[in-house]
Amino acid sequence: VVRAIPAAVGYSPEFDRALQRGWRSEAGAPGHSYWQNWTDYEIEARLDPETAKLEGTVQILYAHDAPANLNSVLIHLHQNLHREGSPRSSEQEITGGVTITRLAADGEELSERPMEEGPGWEVDGTLMQVRPTIRLEPGDTLQLDIDWEMALPQRGAGRMGHSNKEVYLIAYWFPKVGVFDDLHGWAAQPYLGNAEFYDDFGNYKVSISVPSGWTVMATGELQNPEEVFSAITLDQLDAAAVSDTLVVIADAASRGAGTVTAEGTDGWLNYRFSAENVRDFVWTASNVQRWDATSAEVANQIWPDVDTDSDDRESEDRESDDSEAQALPIIQPVVDGTRRVLIHSFWREDLAPLWAEQWRYGQQAVEFHSEYTAYSYPWSHMTSVEGQDIIEGGMEFPMMTVMGSYEGQEASDLYNVTAHEIGHMWIPMIVGTDEKRHAWMDEGATTFLENQSKMEYWPGVDHHRVGARSYLQVSEARQEQALMRHGDYYEPGPGYGVASYLKPAALMVALRDVMGEEDWLKAYRAFIAEWSFKKPSPWDFFNTFERFAEDDLDWFWTSFYYETWVMDHAVGRVVSKPTGGATVTIEDRGDAIFPARVRIRTSNGMDFVHEIPVYHWLAGNDRYEIEVAPAAGAVVRVELDPGGYAPDVDRQNNFWPRGSGE
Ligand SMILES: [Zn+2]
């Protein structure tokens, strides 16, 4: 053996247990006994925009379906990232964090005290442990009542905050129950500022008070538009809901005249939202922004209720892993015509002129992504907020995104970030991956989808190849850090960005090239449909693609996801024979395993592609010889990877004669 051979992908003991108990499956779909906990939130909040102070009360109903007893419950207080002394991965504004003014569990008042003193609550950085008087058993529902106050940062880790106290993007703002799942128990991962989020799905009823004149948009449906908007605004919203083109809901004139909102009571407006089956709740408020709207048209899909406890699945013949894989039907929706999704765009004309076209980008992205994923955008609106001072790139939330002004940049840059953030509505907002442990799952898939949609909106360039090149430069320089690494544990440098965005996006395209577009698309779409509103792990992702590839792809996962191996195929010697024909040697100069496609053209006009299967490399070889028959004449040109999607760090040596490429 002269070369690196990738190890088989091993399951953790926790994943093995999940397979044995039927929580997950070898086929990559959720298992017949898949479970996840559920949370209902009822929140009342009041924002004082002049002081950037927020106070709220929340009633949480935590439905505990896990087969475990819980003596305590983990709550995230994300704003403690801004508290003096909290651990964090980079410098942040100090706001004092979250002040808990009341906490009751099942109606019993609890106080802050250390564990040895029994029931109570304790805060450590962004995590709060609540110990109720009675432990939680499977099937129990815990009621928590919490009152809190906090000052909002201007720039909360570049993901939320306010601009000039005239635009607010309020995220990570309420006490939120952490995830207790089948693989890790409590995901007790603090928010340090870099690695993102991991959430359960839940229902939200949220009542938000702001001064009159302030508009609010949020995750979910507004329940009382007549109470908060003026008659003109209501008419314009109705028009936008059926329009393909721009409808201006508010502009400088109507903001100045105070005709956008209703009058309110004692100078205050109360917006009431309801959101079902979402992993977070976020809102935005402004008294100055222009408000553009239009609507997107998507297929009206009705998805079957997948009952993971159903007897049908239990009784299926699952004697071997293969029979389970084949028994799984592909989930398909019933399509009943089309449906419209409101597209909102809030922005400031003086700060962000590029945003004049942003409504178009939002509309195209919702339509494109719905079609490409074959999973229609499921909600009633998608709202984009210009957040100069709050953020430079973009950040995603269910039904919402905040993005920079992009002042001084290209229109295509604002398009890219819009297509990217809206791409996140599929992963992680519909498919609830763990963004902290496995950032590549949502960022890689989203960067892929962004590039795919970009080729429709800005045709003429293969954006997948452009993105792949940046990853391959870092790979060639041996500056990679592995994908399978927690998002808070990357060293400074390009490691996190390449491993989370560029590389996994390039790998999606490489795998599509290996599997063929048809099978790859089936796998990609099945992964989204089967894991919609559930929480897949990397092994579910790997197993889903292997199910549709009908092949073991461990060589791919190990070489590129677990390791930072470099892939470099090269055309070696081409030895002509006096009688015609030649021996073409292909060399594998890297460690990463990848199949090779070799295109050979000869003097007799032959032009063919020879495939070198991965099994040849896996057998320990680093060389492969192709015999070109005498009848073909002399070899004129040899080209490796004519499709251009292999993650090959050195394309110069992919051609013979050297220099005959690209
Ligand atoms: Zn992203």
C-alpha cells in the first residue's frame, strides 16, 4: 500500500443507540420512533426605542417527550453574551445582559441559588439551569413563568441590535428552552458569539408594544392588522399580496406624515403575532424605514403528516439495513395550484440605495429555492431588513433576515446575500440542523443553493466553480480545518469559513457530479422533505445520500468531511507506441479519494471518456494505466475531469500536453 486509505465512517455510541431504538434509521430518514421535545411560548414584550430597553414576560409550556427523567431544564439567555464576565470568543458591547425579575416553575416561585440548596435557578454565562421542585418525567409538561428586562446592544455579535435607535432587529431576546435530544441529551452549548444556534420547534404567541408610528414585522402571522395599521397601509398590503411588481407600503412622505400606522392607545401600538412550528421568533421595528412589498408565487403543496410512531412503519419488513432502505417511500406532496408569499423589504433610502431592487431578489429567491428543493416556502411572508450598523453580511431567522446596506458594493453582492439568507429558510429553519456542532450542514447547503440560484439571476458564470476555487486555494496551501468540528473550536484564519461555507458547497456539486444529477437531486430533496421540522445529524445526511447512490460513500465523507486531505489527480506519462495507440498513466498525487474521468482524443478523431472507479484507489493504488488501442492512432490530448467539478487542487497537471488546458 503506497497511499492513504480512508477509514469507514464510524457511528458514535449515541448514534448507534438511536439506530437500535428506532429513533433514527440506517436509511438516513427519521426512525419509526423518532422523538423531539416541544415548546409553546406566550410572550408579552415592550420596547422603549429611545433607551433601547426591553422588558418582557413569557409563559413557557415545555412538553417533555424524551425517554428520560429531567431534574433540571436548560434555558438560553443569549443576551448574557453582553454581560460583564461572560465567556465569549470575541469582544462584545457590555449591556449588562438579562435581568430575571421573576421565575416560577409549575406555579411555584423559585429564586437564584446554588445547586446544593435544592430547587431554584442558576446562571452561568448564557446558560440558565432551572431546577423545579418536582422532576420532569416522560410525558410531563413543565410550565415556566419568567419576567425579564434587558438593554439591547447596538450590534449583538453582528446578528441583532439597533441602528441609530430608528431600526431594531430583535433576536435572541427571550428566555429559550435548550434542546434535549436523542444524541446528546441537553445541548448545553453556551453562546460565545461565533457558533450559531440549535433549536427545537415550537409555537409562539407574541404581543409586542411599541410607540405609535413604529411598524413591526415578525416571524409568524400578524393577528390584528386593523388595530395597528392605517387603512392606506392595509390596502397596500392587500395589493402586494396579489402583485408580481413593487407596491410601496411606506416611504419618507408617509412616514413623515404619520399615516403608516394606526393611532394606538396612549401613544402605544400593540402588535400580536402567532407562529406555528418554528425554531425561533424574531422581530423588527422602525419608524423611518421605507417599506417595499410584492409577492412570490410557489406551488401550493400539501405534505402528508408523517407519523413516526405509525404501525405501518413498525410492521415493515426490516430484517436488514438494505430492506429498510428500499422500503422507504419517497415522501411526496399533493400539489393544489399555487400560493402567494408576501415579500417585505424594509430599508433606508439615504443609506442603502442598492436596496431599491431588493424586493426583486427576495421574490426570485423564494420562487427559485422552492422549485429547486421541491419544497415550497411554507410560510406566508419573507421579510428582509436593512441593518446598517447592526450587521455587515446577513443573518437568517424564520421568515426574516437582516442584511447590511451594501453601500458602495455591487448589486450582485446584495443579490448574493439575499439568496443566501433566504436559502437558510430551508436549512436550518425547516430542516433543523445543529448549527453549533455542524455549521457545514446549514452553511454549505445554503451556499450551494445561493450559487445555484445566482446562475439563474446572473447567468453566464458557473458560480459553483468560482466558489470552489477559493476553497481549493486554501486546501492546496494546507490551511484547512476539518468540517466535523464544533463551530467554536476553529483556530483563527480561513479554517471556519472554508469548512463551513465554501468547501461543503463545493462538495455538494462534486457529489452531484459523482452520483449523477438525477439521483443526487432525489437524495437532496428527500433529505429536506424527510427531515422537515425535525433535527438531522451528519450521519442522517450521509446515510440519505448513500441510500440514493446505492453505494458506500465513506471514502467521500472521510476524505473530505472528517479529514482535510487534498485531492490531486494528474496526467502522468503518455507513452506512444510505434504501431499507434499509447499507454496513458493517470496519477493520484493527493490523499483524498475521488473517481477520475479521463477524456482522451486521438489523431483518428476518437474522443472518449474513461472512468477510473474509486475502488481502484481504495485498493491502495496511486496510478492507473489506460491502454489506447493502435487503431485509435496517436493520442492528441488528455484531459482529467472535463466537467470541472472534482475538488482537484491543481488543475494545471490535469492536461496533456501540459498547458493545453483552460
Ligand atoms: Zn449562512
